[in-house]
Amino acid sequence: MYQELTGSELTRAMLSRGDTQIWCAVSDNSDEEAMADQADNDFTARIVSFEEGSFYCTAGMAWAFAVPIKISPLTQDDAGF
């Protein structure tokens, strides 16, 4: 049976595949908290590795959870012009 990868599991799989610098919402408590924080805080990081149970970002900080997200520039239409 096929099980869809989500959240931190997906980030680990992407790193194992060889992806680098994955933009993620991050948290030390849960995937759900990482995504919930996006409404009030900007806890995002480019994750570059997973070692000894932690995700590491380009700044060298360790995170327990890292959910891959999309970051894209706004267009003129998005900005309402």
C-alpha cells in the first residue's frame, strides 16, 4: 500500500534523494506547530541536512521538525496592481 510522505518525513526523503537547501517551516515541537507558526511568526529556514535526529539549516541551527514549503515571489496581480 502506498503511503504519502508529508511534513518532516517528506523533508528527510528529499534530503536522502540528494535535494539541498529545502525551504521549510520549522519547529522544535511538531510539524503542526511549524505550520501554525506561519500565521503569527516567520519560522522558516533552508534545510541542508538531517543528522543525529535533527534538521540543520544554512545558519547551522538544529530543528526537530521541518515541513517543506513553497516560497515564490509576488506578481503584480498578487499585489493588486
